[in-house]
Amino acid sequence: KGEMRVHPWCDSPEFMCKFKTLYLDRKGEKPLKVKCKAHGNMVILKAEGVDTIEEASKLYNHTSSVKYTNLFNGADLEYVLSGSKLKENIIVNEKASSYVYRFNLNLTGLYAVLNEDGSISLIGSNTDKIEFTIPAGYMFDNAGNYSEGVTYALTSKPNGNYTLTVTADSEWINSAD
């Protein structure tokens, strides 16, 4: 049928199903119309014109993205889909005194553990096996300088839900260098 499995790490499968168009390039010049349905902790994605497994496998090495401008005060949120991996980027557009972002994680059948290295393991409730890993946070500035000054905090909520708080080092972001 040409359907593809996508594992959204950042938000719920239902959130990803709100997307109707993904782009096969970062400039937004190659749109791909999609239909999605949530299936447990993943999304079954069907792209318009992709009807066989062979056609779907051609998209495996492609990267598509969607950007929500000014979703946070002074920052954009971008999702980049590459194969079955989903990367979330917070793009800061203006200086602020702090850079704290909160996300709801709806983890049916999983629980989350914040690891010593700053990553988060999503573990099967019935298997105690690591199903997904959210890598430790990091950031780049416009000049390409790299920092690991990003921390995560997890707050457990009812029904297997969590709040993920992402905090970026404001001193590093706001420095003149």
C-alpha cells in the first residue's frame, strides 16, 4: 500500500497526524501531501502517489520538515522527518532572558526515564525494554558554534503522560561571540 511507519519522539502521534503536507526539502519547494493515522505510539503515514513498498522505500533517505513560526514567544518549532526518525528543532529568533520550552509527552504503553547523560529513555511498560531514546539536548548558533548547554526535566502526570521541559543556556545564547 505504500504506507510508512513513523515514530514521533517529541509529541503524540495524534499531534503529528495534524500535518497534511510535508516537504522533501528545507526550502519548502517539494511538497508531499500526506494522510496519517495514529497507531499506538507510532504514526502510519500514507503519501499521495506512493502506492507500493518500493516507492515508499525511496523516501527513506529523504528528509522532510515542517516549521511552526512563532509558536513560542520569539521562537519557531521545526520538525524534521528523516526515514522513521523525527527531530525537533527550536529556532530562537530573538533574545530573551530565559529559554524554557515545555512539551506534553503522551506515552501509552511506555514510561520515560531521564538518564545521567541527559538523554531520555522511553521504555516499554510490559517489557522494560528501551523502545526509543531522545538524545541529550544540544544547540548551534548562527555561526555554527556548538553547545551542550541544554537540559531536560521530566514531570510525571496521570495516565502515562509527562511534561518534558527543555531549558537552554541563556548566557551562551545571548553572548556576543
